[in-house]
Amino acid sequence: MDNELNEHHEREPYYEDEIDLYQLIQVLLKRKKLIVSVFLVAVIVAIAASYVMKPVYRVSAVVAPGQIYEQEPVQDTLIWREKDIDTPENIERLISQNPFHYEILTQLSWDYQDPKNKFDIKTDIQQRTNYISVNIDSSEPERAKEYLAIMLDKAQNFYLHKAAVNTTLLSNDLENITVNRQKIIQDKQAVLQEKELLSNEKKRILNEKQRIKNQIEFVKNKQKVLDSQSARLEKQIKEIQINNDQIIKQRDAVLAKEHNPTDAMSLLLYSNTIQENLIQIDRLNLTLEDNSIRKQQLQQEIKDLETQLANLDLQLADIDVRLANLDIKSKNLDLQDNKLAIIQKDLEARKANISGLRIVLEPTIDPQRVSPKRTLMAAVAGVLGLFVGIFAAFAAEFWQSHKVSA
């Protein structure tokens, strides 16, 4: 029995130190007016403070590295490769450090010492892009917007020299292309002039060929005339020879007769006729020989003319080859000019795309204020007021219980 009493007395302090949840709830219910009052006061004060506080708005802009171009060797040539003028990290560091602050204030004629002219610039690189967000939180958003616009302009000017150097390089390349295209145009004009000269020469040779062909036809006609004349002469000679042979036979017949004085006149006539026929035959033979010589001359003339035709054909073939080569050269010049025109257009587009710092989004004021956030302030004040009210309720209960005990 004594052991049980001892154990009971040993457990008593343990039960006395335990928190009685029911009693705590009773205290909270008993002091609920105090808790609600503190809660309401805290919320009302927070809301009132949010209306008293000057609203802060955010001025935002988005920038990105400008584009420049550098030559890189590819196989046996150089090509222009696009690259950022600077890394987003370096640009972010430049903007956040803002070395242009005093220069901006001087340009705006703002007081260096005035706290409202000090702006905290926040930057952030957007994930998986090279865009840089630039923000200024200020209670005077219009001033912050003006300040940020000039600051971005200064940042652009900071990279302007590098962009200008790149523009000069591209301009030099464009100038070289322009010079080459002008030379190609001159070469094309020279080719056209040469083609025109060769075409005129070809026409002249074709006309000359036609003239020689006509002349050959004319000589052949003369040959035909001579052939006809020679055939007629040979026929005449043959007829005279036949006639002469008959006369000789008649004369021989008279000579075979006995001498008769009356036949002397006949013999004389026969002799004269025979002599005339022989003379006629000799004359015709001479004419025939002359025709033969003239035919040979005409034949040689035809050969000479045909040789001239062959030479003209060779000249025409050479002209055709030269014209074909000029056509190929003209096509090659056109291809070169088209290629240079494409490169020139591409370089002009690249030149227009060069920029020191690209403004993706101009400075704008967010219509939603950054602070004070009334809902958040009221919620935080409510939570704090609730905790303070509960603490005050327990404190009041504690104070009252000790006062009663005393």
C-alpha cells in the first residue's frame, strides 16, 4: 500500500506539467474579443498604411546583343558569319553597373544629390535566350522611364564603335563587289561588241560566198557556151573535111582523064576550093584550140573560186567557234554577276542588320504597382495580429491568474 502511494506521488509532477488543451481552448474562447480586436486593428492599420505609402511602379525594357559579322575561312573562300556583338553576361554586367549614371544626370540636368534621382537597375537574362530584362522600380515611373531610355541609348552608343568598324568592313566588301560587277558589265559589253563584229563579218562572208557561187555558176555557163561552140566548130571542121575530101576526089578524077584544055579551069577551081577549105579548117582549129585554152582557164578559175569558198567556209567555222566561245563567256559572266548580286544583296541585308545593342522592348511602365501590395500586407498583418492577439490573450489570462493567487 505504501509503495502504491509513493508511485502516485512520483507521477503527480508529470501530470502537473502537461498542457491541457481544453483549458487552452477555454482561454482562447474567453479572450476572443481581445484576439479579434488585435486582429482587426492589425489589418486596418496595414490597409491604412498601404494607402498612405507612395505606390511603386516597375519600368521594364528588354534588350539583346546586336549582330555583327566576321569572316571565317571555309574551304578556299571566306564567308561572313553572324555573331553577337557581345555576350549577354557582359551586357547584363554593363547595364547593372551603369557607368553612365552621372552622364545621364548631366544630360537631364538632374541633381546628383537628390535621392529620387538614384535608381536601382535590376537585370536578368531570360532562360534559353539571349534576351536581357532591365527593370527599375520607382515611385516616379515617368522619371525612371526617361532615365532608362537614355541609359539604354548610352549602352547602344557604347557598342557603336565596334558596330561601325564592322559596317566599314562590310562596306569595303560591298564596294569591291560593286567594282567587280562594273568590270563584269564592261566585259559583257565588250563581248557583245565582239559578237556584233563577228556577226557582221559572218554576214559579209556569207554574202561573199553567195557572190563566189554566182560567179562559179557564171563561169560554168561560159564553159557550157564554149563547149557548145567547140562542138559546133568540130562539126564544121568535120563537114569541111568531108567536103574537101569530095573535092579532092573530083579533082583526082579530072586529073586521071586525058589532058583537056577546058579542064585547066576546073583544076584551078578545085585547087582554090581545097586551099580555102584547108585555110578554113586551120582557122577553125585555131578557134577550137583557143576555146580549149579558155576552157582550161575557166576550169582553173572555178578551182580558184572553189578554193576561195573553202577558205570562206573555214573562216565561217572559225567565226562560229568564236561566237560559241563568246556565248559561253557571256553565260559565265551572267552567272558571276548573278552570284555577286546575290552576295551583294545578302551583305546589304547583313549591313542593315548590324547593331550595337538591340532594343527588343522599349521602356514601358507596368500599370500594376509593385508595392505596396495591399492584399499581401493585409494578409501578413492579419496573421501577425492573430498571433499577437493569441499571445495577448494568454498573457492577460496569466496575469489575471497570478493576480488572483496573490
